[in-house]
Amino acid sequence: MRAVVARVTRAGVVVAGETVGEIDEPGLLVLLGVHVDDTADKAPTMARKLHELRVLAGEESCATTGAPLLVVSQFTLYGDTRKGRRPSWTAAARPDHAEPLIDAVVAELRARGARVATGRFGADMAVASVNDGPCTVLIDL
């Protein structure tokens, strides 16, 4: 699993003109990708890392402050551009494999008491954010 995590003052996801997920206060925007070899045992670890990531003001985390997270699935995080100009998506998990793992991370976050908004898996999403800092971190499991 791979996550690009941005500290934001607000963020939202719109699908076909409808807001499907948003956070309107400081928190984290998480773009989450699943590798073809990932298994469900990675979901709790990713959830813990996201929830406890100390990048908020004062080196706090969502776990310590109650700040929200907006989790958006993003298969393109596994695009490989080492050869040529067209990315290869072979490392990205297929939707039937990726969706349950994205859902598992979200469920683990919520089980930890996190406030989580989401995008819509597989949809053409318009993601907007106001980055804070900017502070962006890559998490690879």
C-alpha cells in the first residue's frame, strides 16, 4: 500500500456535481493506492500510521487532536514511468482486489475512533484541497 498524505485546512471530493466527501477543518487528505501484491493484513498498519502520523500543528496527529481524514482511492500512485512516457499500471491492484482493501483501511480508521470522509471508489472524482504548509508525506508499506 502507498499513501500520499497532505496536511490540509480543508478538502473535498465531488462526483457528478455531488459532494461525496469533505472535511471543512484542518486534517489530512489521504490519496491511497493498493499494490497488486497487497493483502488485508496491511490495512491495520496503514490505518495506524495514518491516524498517528505527527504532521499536524505542534507535531500532533489525528489520533491526539481528533482531526478528520479524507481518504481517496488512487490507483495511479503505482504508475511506473521508468520506461518511456506512458505510465504502466501493472503494479496497481485491480478494482476487485483494491476496493476491499481501501474499505478495510477506512474501517480500521473508524474503529480507532477517527473521523473519516471518503471519495467514491472507481468514480471520476474532482478532488480539491487547501494544503497547509504545504506538508506532504509519502507512506509506503
